[in-house]
Amino acid sequence: HSSPDRGTAGAPPPAGEPAGVLTLQHALTAVLARNPELGASAWEVEAARGRRRQAGLLPNPEVSLEVENVGGYLRGFSVAETTVSLGQLLELGGKRSARVELASRALGLAGWEKEERRIELLARTTRAFLAVLGAALAVGYRRRRPEAALALLVFTAFVLPVSGLFQAGPQLAAHRYTYLSC
């Protein structure tokens, strides 16, 4: 019987955890499957899709009922006046088509924002994976070839982030607006 405080050598990893060697592809797949920001982004896109659908519908008709001269000294409904009215708003001047166009653009923007979050997440994960890999290699090389470990550490820490391999954050946000046709 092992306690939760002690390691369990040879025990299988918890359900859903990667087993064996963790590759970059496994890390990226896992983060895409489990990241709550991406799930929230997907729901934001669905909400925008619902708003676009709603924008194309006619306004709801209105029904009202009025009853006057009830009670008082005459008591009862015999002299009461009842009015039922039905109303429907008629939109003129292309208001509905403008509303649909605006909602369609908002849907497109929500999709781009979701993609921006996905790319940013992939870039962050890749940078973290490479940093850990670089640190692991540096530890391995430290004893055998200290200069190679230092070179790898410098590359991981300084060169890789500015290499242009990963475009995220403000750069991606700036490019997002380039693709919108206004």
C-alpha cells in the first residue's frame, strides 16, 4: 500500500496524462484539447453566430389587452370596455440588412479572435517546451561539454524568441485587422 506522499515508480500515469516521452506534437495536442480559453472562445463564436441569426429575424409582434370601466358604482363587467390590439414594427431603410451585416462582421471577428488565441497558445507552449528541452540538454551537456551547454542555453533564451518563428500577441492582433474587409 503506497501513500499519496510517496512516488509510485512504475505506476501508470493518471488518466489523460501523456505516457513515455513527451514530444512537442503531444504537448501541442494536449494543450489544444484542454485549454479553457479555447473552449470559451468557441462559445463566443457560437454566441456571435446566434446574434447574427437573431439579427436577420423580424421583430416580435406585440399584443396588448386593455379593460376599462371595471368595478366602481356599476359593479361587474357589463359596462366594461375591452380593447385588444396587435402591432408589428415595420423596419424601413435597410435597418435589418445593416444589422445582419454588423452581426456577420462581429462573427468574423470572433472567429479571428479564437484563431489568435489558438496561435498564441501554440506559440507559448512551443516556447515553454523548447525552454525545458534546452534546460534539459544543458544539464546533460554541462558535465561533458560546458561550452555547448552555454551555447544551447543562449540560443534558447535569447535567439529563439526574436527569431520570428513564432508570431503572437500584438503582431498577430495587428495582422488580424488586415484581413477584415471593411
